[in-house]
Amino acid sequence: MDTRTRREAGSFAGTTFYPDRGPSVDDMPWCTSYADVDHVFRSKDWEQGGGGARDSYEFIGDGLLALSGNEHFQRRRIEAALFRRPNLRHYERDILLPVLRERLASASGQPAGDGRVRLELRGLMRSCLYRVSAAFVGLDGVDDSVLEQYFELIEELGIGTNLEWVVSNHREAMDRALVYKAEFMERFFQPSWERRAALVARFERGEIAEDDLPLDLITVMIRNADHFRQWAPGVFLADALLFHGGPVNSVANAIPHTVSELSGWLPAHPGHEKALTDPAFLRLCCNEALRLHPPTPFFIRRAVRDTTLPSGLNMAAGDYIVLDIIAASHDVAAFGDDADEFNPYRAKNRGVKSTGIAFGGGVHTCIAMGMTIGDAPSGTDSAGEPAGLMVCSLGELYSREMRPDRLSASEKSTVNVRDEYSSYWVTLNQETA
């Protein structure tokens, strides 16, 4: 257990909008071992830090991530219907892959020499995954005709929903993001809500069948309104913003990391080129890249009773702690002496997840894990099993002989402390693209 009160990455001053909900993370102890972090995720002795009312409360407060105990169980049970296998395959086959193939076909006009074309990977994936996000939430009118304005909206909303990790002044960042939140609400969320509310009303009057209702988050929330009305009215938009950001941000950010790590690993492991379109192998690579580069650097938890961590540290009821997801996912005690290295064939230790803590743990395991890396226990991409948005995207790209563009420098984001690329350039075979 590391009781540092300041991360090497620097200060997070400003995470004190709600002083009654805990101190700044700079003033909390940091939990860095895999054993301790995994234990806290699984233990009923801990709840979400500050009841979710940290700096991002105006955006995702009272959403799924903010809940604990029975409230979290009930919300997750309601929203789990959206993550059933047929739905996940629909997002992959009917939404993501068609638009990705369309984008790749149009890329033939961007030559990089030697019969190849150049593409910025993160931007490419965001331009495809926004369709998945919109379909999942149930947003109408989101298509390429509004792509530029829509991306500006979600870029600023992403700052608001991830405000805990932003390195600039949090108050200024929040004020700016709230303007975009209001525009998102008026332009996309409210009209989509009203259309679905009318459809649900028609269903309840017996005018249409249940199969005629869309299966998306807005419809699910309308049909389970009694649950959501336990919270302030903003809860509906909070969960919409939370889930909307998953594919278009987290997945799009994780794919360049996987490509980068894999490109560094392949030269020392010849003979794996054919495996680059194998879903089972790609899933191993995604798991390892997510372990090394988890989408969320830390979480905050609060003890609900006196408790002791596996490391022996005693915590009193009401104490706060920071779960250092990056450090825990690089813990040599859990992943071996080469924990900082990329190894898709890493030996598994009992009780240690191959993705590290990238998806949380216990009842707080990310509900979108299957959506991200698939739900195929056999490691195959059969018709009845989702491949995962990351896996099917990478398979499509590697089928076009994707490799990093050595002539264009990739850049890391400086907006927040999350490990993200702002740009990552690749080239593909022009004939196959």
C-alpha cells in the first residue's frame, strides 16, 4: 500500500467543488497494489467516493458510475438489457463495420506512397463509433451531415464527464462544458426523448407492439421511469452522457494503444502476421493493451465501515482512498517482473484478470466490457458471440495490412491525465482500402 498524497503526474487541485463529499485526491492516500485495488472494488466495505458528487457531478452525477449498493444493482439490472449478445452483434455488424468499410473505401484518395494510404486512426475510429454511441443512447439526427458540429459537442462533453482527470482549471472547464451540455440537450437529447416517449405511449395504449419500440437507452429509461425518478431530473441525461462516451471516446482511444504496442512486439515475434485477423489473438492483444493503458487512471472510494485492506492498512469509516488503476495494472506481484511490457501471451495468475483493473472489478465491473472486447469465452468469432468493438475494428483494419505510419509523428493528449493519443497515424494497403 502506497500512502502517497500526490501523484507524480502532478496536482489535481480543483477536485473540491463539493467539500462535504471528500477532500481533493491530492490529500487522499493512494492505493497502488493490484490486491488492494481489486479488494476495494469487490468489497461491500466501500462505496463510490463522495456518492458520485465529484467535479463531474453536473454531467454524470446520479448516473450508474455514481451509485453503490442496491441502487447500483437495480440500475445495472435495468440497463443490462442493452448489452445482450444480439444487441452487441447488431452494433458491430449493422452499424460499426459498414461505416468503417465506407470510410476506408473513401480513404483511397489520401496516398502515402508505395501503394498505401495514410489515415489518422483515432479520428477515423471516432467518426465510425459515434454512430454506435448514438444508436445505443437513442439519439436521432446524428449523421455525417452534422459530424463536425457533433464532434465539437462531444469533445467538450467528454471534458465535463471526465473532469476529475482534467489538468486545466476545473471550474473554467466545467463552465465551458455546461454550455455544450445545454446545446446537446436541446439539439439531440430532448427531441429524441420526446419521439420515444410518444412511441412508448402508443405501445401502452395498445396501438403498436413491443417489438416496434426501439431498444436503446432512452427508451429503457422511459419505460423504467419510476426507478429514475428517485433522483433529480438530470439523471436521465447523466446516464446518456456516461454511456455515449464509451464507444466514441474509450474505445477510440484504446485502439491506437493496441496498434502501437502490437507493432513494437511483432518484430521480435515473427510468424504472427496471419494472426492479425484472428479474433482470439486480437482479443489477447486488446486485453494486454488495456491493462497497460487503462482508460481511467484512478477512482475514488469511501469506507462505509472500519475495514482492513489485504496490505494490512486499517481504514476508518468515512475515510477516502484513491484507487490507482495504472499502478495496480502494472503491479509485478500480479503480472510478473515484466509487468511494464506488452505480452499478449502473459501467463495468468489465479484471481488476476488479464485486463488488469481496466474494467474495474466485482459488482462494479464495467457493464460495457463485453461491448468493448467481446463475450466469446471460446475465443472465437462465431455468429452468436460478439467480437467486441475493439476486436472487430482491428480485424477489419489489419485485413487491409494496417501498420503505423513512420513518417507522421503521433501525439499524446495534454488535456487530462488519461493516457490518450490526440493523433495516431497509420497506413493501409491502397488496393484493399
